[in-house]
Amino acid sequence: MEAGYYVKVGNQIRCELCPNRCVIEEGKTGVCGVRKHIKGKLVTESYGKVTALQVDPIEKKPLAYFHPGVQVFSIGSYGCNLKCPYCQNHPIAHGKPASTAYSPDEVVEAVQRRELNFLAFTYNEPLVGFEFVLDTAKLAKEAGITTIMVSNGYVEGEPLADLLPYIDAWNIDLKGFYPQTYQRLGGQVQPVLKTIEQVAAVAHVEITILLVPGINDDREELKSLFEWLGALDPSIPLHLNRYFPAWNYHEPPTSVDWMKAVAQDARHVCHRVNLGNIWEVKV
């Protein structure tokens, strides 16, 4: 299927879906591994390819303050526009695993068959498959289904504005606050902050930060992040999650005591702070 948000640059194509703005040669894909230049057009190869499908509690998104206790029909595809070495979903974020074909109508019908009212786009980075997400979210809203987006927020303002009317709640994975932190992961921080601002103005949003030793464990960086979020809206829920070794990153798991101290830093400016991935510890 032909993708949107691109322009021709000579014999190449520049994708304008996300801030990477990949300039793509014929037969090649962008960083995301999904959007491909074929015969002068940008094509989305992941349209309708579902690699993960599950019904789980809304708290696993995580969304702690949006319809708590409900079950959510969650789907994912493949591809991602960042390169986090500790990615827990790397087989689908950075590979092309087996998939099942679903049309947007079939996704909505699958939600309804299970007598559910909530649909989440999650697991990989959903926004790199923007066209399928938008088409499905539109149909879901028409059917009275509540929609959820779990995303890294690394998207340009125009496509985001086109999608916002069709997504009810967001969890955005904010990976740090300093430019150099995002540079290590192949991205930029400012576009993500702009996404959070745009989303917070019109929808429910919660923020997740996976606290990764050696990546985003600078207390001063985190304090600056918390101050920014508190100034935007201190009631935005903040999830501080514990890292465990995954994929190409093998530092030991995040210290629980250190996480508690970071949470106290956050609570000076943010009203709803949760620690995650610490099942045995009460905080």
C-alpha cells in the first residue's frame, strides 16, 4: 500500500512521517524497516501484518489512571524508528517475524467478537505503520471502541495531528531528556517532547521512563525531565520502570533503592509517580 507523508527528491524519496526524515533509494527501506521506496513511490510494507495479538489488562500498557481494570485487545506489527540496544521487543521491532494478515475491519470485528471495548496499538513502534493504525483507529471509533496508543512519540507534527482525533489515550515512552541520550538511540528528544505537548492538550496521556543504567541514569538529567513534565502538567502520570538485560545490552538490572530515590525526586514536581517492574517491592 502506498504510504503518505513523503516527497520526491530527485531519484530518491524523503519520508516525512518521523523526524528521521530518511532519504530512501529505490528498493531500500528507511530506518524503521517498514517504509520502502518502490518505483518512485513510498510503500508501507507492514500494512495489515499483525505479529502480536493479546488480550491483557490495561495496567500492562501501562495505563494506571484510564479505565482501570478493563481488558484490552492489543495488537502489534513490526518495525521501529529508534535503535535502543536494550529493546525487549527486538524480534518484532527490528526484524520481520511471522505475521497474520488483518484488515482494519477484521481487527474491529475481532475486538467485538471478544465483547471488548478497548483496542491498543503496541508491542513494536505502531506509528511506523501509520496508515494501518489510522485506518483501524477510525473504524474503531465509529464502532464505539476506545483506542489506546503505546508509542515512543517519535513522529512529526502533521501526521500526529491527523491521528489525534482517533486515539483516546496514550502511553509515551520518554527515554531521556538530554540530546545526547537520544543520539545514542538514533533519535532526537525535542520531537518527542513536542508530541507529549500535542497529545496532552487533547487526550489522556501517561509517560513511561525505563530507567537504564549507563543510558539515562543521570540524576540531574532526570530531575530536569521531571521539572519539564511538572511544568507541563503535574497531574500527568509518570511510570518509572526497572530495566532488565535484553538484546544487545547487558548491564545489571536497575537498583531498586536508586529507583526509589529517583521517584522521590519526581514527586517534588509530579503528583502521580509509579514504580514498575518491581513486583516484590512495595513503594
